[in-house]
Amino acid sequence: MSSRSTGLDSVLRVAEDIVPIGELKAHLAEKIRDLRSRRTPLVVTQNGKAAAVLLAPEEYDHLTRQARFMTAVRDGLEDVEARRLVSDEDLERRLDAQFGAKPFAR
């Protein structure tokens, strides 16, 4: 995991980070182009209520990687609590049986 801070950790700036859908339509290319440099999500409103959130692809990737990591950690902790563990030796035997023994460089 990267320790870089993303714009998603930043405080929402209402004047810059919330845009009505009509304004988005009128300036779509500019708003999309600005997503990468602003590094914060753009909240789109419709009839005065939040309707969508736009993110730069890199920010979306970061969020999904983070969510997958957290899910894997949670799953691992649940496995430990349920005692669904395999020793290193047992794992090595199972892998050798399935894929064949491979010499390891030491």
C-alpha cells in the first residue's frame, strides 16, 4: 500500500467540489480534465441533492485497491478466529503435491 495522501482524504470544498448537473453539462470537458489535477471527488447535484460523484481513474483505482486490501485483512482475521489455518509445512506439502516439488534457491 502506498502511503501517499490522496485528495479523497482532503476536506470537501463546497464552492469547488460540488457542482449542479446543469453546470456540469455546460462545462463537462473542463470538469473531467480537471479531475486529475484537483485530486478530490466532484459531487454532482440534481434538484439540490447529491446525485453522483466523479473521480479521476487513479483515485478510483486507489479506493478499490484499498477496499480489496481491507477485505483480505478482514477475511484473514476471520480465518484466524475460526482456526482455518495451515502450517507452513502442510502448505508446502500441498503445493508440492499439486504442482510438483520445485527446488528453492537459498
